Amino acid sequence: MTAVARLRRWLAGDGAFKILVAAIFLFLGLPVIVAFLIAVNPRPTIGMPTGFSLRWFAEVLRESSWLAAYANSLLTALVAALAALVSGTLFAYASVRYRFRGRGLFAAIATSPLGMPRIIIGVALLIFFNPVGLSGTFTGLIIGFVVITTPYIVRTVGAVLDVYDPAIEEAALTLGADEIQTFFRVTLPMIAPGLISAAILAFVYAFGNLQVAIFLTGPETVTIPVLMFSVLEFEGDPTVAAVACINILIVTAVILVANRLVGAKNLLRL
Amino acid sequence: MSATIRLHSLRKEFDGVVAVDAIELTVEPGLLYALLGPSGCGKTTTLRMIAGLETPTAGAIWIGEADCTHVPPYARDLGLVFQNYALFPHMDVATNVAFGLRMRRLPEDEITKRVAEVLALVQLAGFERRRPKQLSGGQQQRVALARALVTRPRALLLDEPLSNLDKNLRDEMRTQVRDIQNRLGITAILVTHDQEEALAIADRVVVMNKGRIEQIGRGEDVYRRPATLFVARFVGTANVFKGNLSGDGHLVAGTLRLPVKAADRAGERAALVVRPADAALRPAGAGALTGVVEGHVYQGALRRYTVRLADGSPFVVDVPDQGTVPAPGSTVAVTYDPARCHVLRGVAADG
Amino acid sequence: MAERALASAVQGDEPTRRVVAWFAPRRWLVPVLLVLPIAAVLMLAYVIPVAIMAGLGFFATDPTGKVLPTLTLAHFVKFFGDSWYFFVLVRSLRIAFFVTVLTVVLGYVVAYFLAFYRSRLIELYLVLVVAPILIGNVVRAYGWRFLMGESGIVNGLLTRLGVIDRPIPFLYTEHGIVIADSSVLLPIVIMILLGVLSRIDATYIEAAKSLGAGRWRAFWHVTLPLSLPGVAAACVVCFTLALGTFETAVFIGGKRVQMIAPLVYEQIGVVFNWPFGAAMSLVILAISIGGIALNDRLMRERAR
């Protein structure tokens, strides 16, 4: 069969479909690629990249406002992810292993931030925190992040717990471990990969969040997305692209580390 | 070391549904008891209550000399083998087996010694470092057994441990389990729905139905002298005929006059249980019962014939696979030795 | 004697035993305590604030923007009555609709591929789908801005290739927003649909094939109908997210194509007219909840 005939055969079969899929993937990833290209472009304008340069990255690292924003973002996202992890895991565990009234209702409330237009949470929290003096503070910001990351934690940990046979914990009980010992020696180690991936997901989500942060940050607590947003609203500074690039690298690194620790399959129980 | 287990008026309700209805049972130390019954009869619930994983709605559980009804499972000193083995997936075999010993804070060298000992007992010596997912079903089962036994518990509880294995492996494993139980002399309670298994390895069979105990006895007693029609039908196959005793050695069941070994009590309601293996096919006219051969099922060592009697009721007869084979549609006589066939009297006859 | 030592080891000495024993007569307390942290956070930082926000929309403001203790529907009247605000709402709904259609169609294609085409690279593909979510909407909206400008990459490429004479306007247009937003929401929709499609029992499809259905008909008569409830759920999620689209709206739409979420931000964060902003938020929230409830009702009807 000639090459052309083979190509035609492939196209008529799965080929056309696969090309379509590839095109959609490209559509997905395009803006990310672009941000990368802009960041390494030595020319300070919007347009096709002319070369390769790291000058914008250097500028970012020199600007104290960016560095402060990085520190804020990392700190708040980390604390929020851990807080959401602990409270969400306890809830998921109680949900799966115990029967109590309101279990379904709580679960619905806990996962509802996912189904809500994200701006609502920011607005509501600002209105509520302002009179109590929490707006513009780290605490307020962290609490806001906990609210939006909790659904991911609850869903991920709940899914992981569902997979495991409750008989495993019963076995531990019959072997002499009480409920607390069973939880720490058997349950937690078993779901650890799920917990790690949930925490990473929560961290990354909080890190990149704009719609809640924009209402809850003050001059002292500015986060990276908020800073990018305010800079970009007025200028087309490629420094921002460099920041975007750094974010991409951070997230990629996190994904790789997580993959090494727990495997990609575990990571993707979204 | 091996304890007596006593159940007094043990009752369990789930949301108003009675799963176990006031059962009484004494499990003698060192013996293997089989809780046998169909799904939903309450046997697993009973076992779980003994283990402490379910709290009884009413009644008491005595293990040894103490009332353990409200003692938590981790303080009962029992070993439990689960149907799906429930091995800890994140630990290797040795750590799995050693878990109970670690909970009891035994010194490390003692733990290593005992783990090696018990693994040798279940013929898994050298498997210490393997992970559960690397093991076959039978091997996982043996690890589960080892894990339950290593702490030298007062009794061993097994919840349908063999039902996930294929037939040949099951037969092999049940012999192994029985051997180990015998050797250790440990009290054991085995839950199963497989009556062949129960008859094969248990010292006592406890037949349960709808939350109640229908009969407790040796396998042979349960088979030969079932206390209720449910037991007669559940344990092995049974030809059951219900009617009234004639007083002269027959049971009148509709139009049939069946020879029985009971010669007294005319008029009493009774039921005759004839096991297929205790019946035989003869040329027509040679016996009191006549019927037409409907067909047979070939089972290797024997053929199981269904004969339609004059009044329409079926009669199952097991015929060894030798000699001539009665053709379907032919008329035959069915005979049996009344002395070997059990008669249920009175209320039991209406099961 | 060995028995006694065993009993004490199993029973008394562990510190955890004392805690567990304390809880034994109060078993109901355990789930309560486990749920307490999350309940506290959700109540105090979610349910109550949203309720307050919903209520704030009913409070009047004086001309300086100060909140007055009188209840009024003035903000809602203003929102629906003023042609500008109403126009923005309708536009946002319209854009959200088109985004949903585009995203769900494209997402279904990819999800189908991921669910039914066995590949060694499946993990890589999944990472490629999920990574953009993790990278953040600001970065992605920013990337689209560069792509879409008059001298942006897309136009530059198309002009170079001679496909067009003049640059196609994407920036500051509704269709530009639809395209960019679709790209942003695709990963989430793909993951939802992937979950749905991978749960369809492959044996149904095999049964259809054994009965003579070709690939297309098996899809049309078996896979598609079975996946519809999931598709509906994905549509609801996508619509809700698209309605609240912010970063894309700001970067691609700017002031020329105003959308509702940036408008809310402006009222709350710039003009400080909180009751009005809250009223607008309540409307958006009501629409979203309405969409979810509608989907629920439709699903239950289908199930019958």
C-alpha cells in the first residue's frame, strides 16, 4: 500500500479524530506556551518572540514587590492547604465511617463552593470580614482560601476512603488497636498518597486564586495573582510574563515531585 | 488458653429489622463450630457480635469467664479472619502478621520469632517481605490466618474465609485450616453458607435460618436426623413427604403410602425425609412407589435421577454410575430403607 | 499469668485507651468533634457571610454610598431597570451560554478520547489537561491577550500565511471572550466528562457491537444517551463558571465588553457601593442555584 493510501486509510479511521483531539489539546495549552514565549522574549513589546532572554526574570527577582507577593502567596496557600487538609480529612473520615444526621447536608455544603460563581465567595467574605477587622489581613485571606480549597480536599479524601475496605480497619481493631491507634497506624498511612495529592491540589489552587484574593488582600498581603492583575490592567509589562513563567515552573515542579511521591494516577482523583 | 464462648439471648436489630433473634449457643473450647445458613440468616452478624464489631441490641456474650458483651473488639483477645482477607495494603507480610504482637508491645526478637513460626505453620515461610498485592488469593488467606493466630487468641473466628477461592483451592485450604485448628486446639467458629464445607470440617454444625438457630449437632446428626424441614432441605438434598402417620409403619401423604420406621402414634402429623443416596431404582413393581423417569443429571461418580411419582411429586434418587441406565419415560419403582430415613414429628413436620 | 499480662497490655496501659474509654459511653460525640472544625469554618466563613451578602442587597444607601438601616428593593430595580446593567447581565448570560456549548462539545471529544482509547501515555495526557488549571486563570487569560491582539500571534500567523488581509479582531469582542474562556474552562469540563464516560460500562458498547452496531451507531445509541446526565451536569458547572468569568473578561473584554463579574468587583472594590454590589451578586447566585436546581429536576425526571 502506498504511503498516501495508508495516510488516507488512517484519516478515515481514527486519524481525523486524533488530529481533532490534538488540536483541542493545543487550544488548551496555547496560552501557557505563549506566556512562556513572551517571558523569554528580549523585546519589551507584545508580538512574535525575536529571541531568548532572561532579563525579565532578573527584573522580577530584583523587585521587592514581586518577592513580597511570592512570600505572601506561598505562605497563605501553604497554611490554608494544611488547615483545609486537616479539617477536610477529619470530616471525610467521619462521613465515610460514621452515620450521623446531616451527613449529606454537610457534604453538600462543603463541596458547594465548587458550584458557585467564584466571585460570590470573595464578595461575601469581604462584606463579612470588614466590620470584624479581618479584611486585608493574613488570617482573613487564609480563611478565604480554606473555604475555597475545602471542596477539593473533601472530594479527594472521600474518594480515597471509599476505595478501601472498611474491613481493614476492623481487622486492626480485632488485633488490639483501638480506634485512635487504628486511625494513625492503619488508616492514615493507607490514604497518605490521597492526602498528599489533595494537599498539593489545594495549595496550587489557593496559590493561583484571584477572585477571592482580590477582595481580601490589603497592601501588606498582596498575592501574586493580585499583583499580576493590577499590573496588567494598566500595562503590558513582560515582567508579568516572567512571573507567569515562574508560576508555571513552580507548578510543574510541584507536579513532578508529587508524581514521584505518589504517582500520577493518585494525583488525578479530581 | 482456649476459651468457651457462650451466647445468651443474643439479639440484634438493624433499623427495626431483626437480624439475630435471641439465640443461645455454647461453643465448647477447642472445638470447631460452623455457623451454617443461607444469606441473611444472621450468621455473619452473630460472628461480628462475638468479635465486638457489632453491639447486640439485647443479650450477653461470655468469652471464657467474663461477660464481654460491652468489651471493645481490641480487648477481647480473639482472632478474626475476614472474607476478603483485609490485609493492610501498605505493609508487607511480616508487618501485617506482627501487627497484633506490636499492639501488645512484645519485644522485637520475640515478635520476629513468632512471626516466623506462624508463617511456617501456614506454609508461607520466607514470604516476610512480600506485599499483599503480590500474593495470590490463597496466599493472602493464609497470611490473614497467620495474622489472626500469631497472638495466640482465645478463639478463632472465620467469616466465610474460603468463599473467594476456587473449588480445588477451597477444599485444600479447608483441610489446612482444620489441621491447624486441631493442632493448636483452639476454639474456632466458622461462618459459611457451604454445607459441604461445614459437614467436612466442623465438630459441631449450627444451622441458622432467619436469625434463629434451627439445630446444633455433629455433622452426621444434622444430616441424618434434621430437627426441622429447613435443616433437612438446606443440608444436602432431601425428598420430603408430609402427611399423617398411619400407626402401622406408614406415612400417608396424599395418595401415597410411604413406609416409615415409626410404628406408633397413629394420626400424628409427620414428615418423611429420604436422602437421594438412600433411595434406589428397581424395575417397576418391585416396590411400593412407582413413577416415571423424567431425566437425570450426570455428576461424574453418580447420576441424579428425578422420578415423577403417581401423585405428581418428584423423587430424587442418586444412582451410582455403573450398570444399566433407566431411560427417560420408563416406569420404575423407587425403594429405600425406612430404617435409615428420618421422620419429623408434630410441629417440626410443618416446616 | 501470661493471660493477665496480655489483658493489661491490650486493655489498660496505652494512653490512647484512656481517651477512647472516655468516649465509649458518648460515641455520638466522635463524629460531632470530627466535623466541628470544618463546620465552624463553613458556617462562619461561608454560609453566614453569603447570607449576609444576600441580605445586604436589600439595604438602602444614601447618595454618598453609606448604608442606611432601611430595607428597599431599589438596588434590584436599578439593576434590572437600568438598560446598561441589564444589558451587561444579558450579555454575560449569552456569553456563558456560548462558552458552555463550545466547551462541552470540545471537552466531550477529548474526554471520549481519554476514556476509550487505551494509551500508554494516558498519564501524560491527563497531566497536560490538569496542568493549565493549576497554572491559574490570570496567566492563561494573559496568554490569550497576547495571542489575540491585532499584532498578536494568531493574527500575525494568519497574515503571514496570507489567509487574511486584515487582522481579525478578537480582543475586545464577545467571540474573543468566548474562545478564550472556553480554553480556560476546558480542563474542568474534560475532567467531569472523563469521569462520566469512564464510568460507562464498556460491556454495553460491546453488546451493541455484537448486535451489529458500527462505531458511530454504538456511540449514538449507547454511549451518548448513557452519558447525557453527566453532560448535563458538566453544562451546569460550565455555565456557572462562565457566568462568573473574571480574568478573561477583564483581559480580553476590557472596558469595551463589560461583563457582570468585573462589574461586581468594580461596585464592591472601587466604587464601594456594597449594597448594590451585593444585590448584583445575589442575582448571579440565584441564577446559578436556579441552573443547578433545574438540572437536578431534569435528572430526576429522566430517572423515572
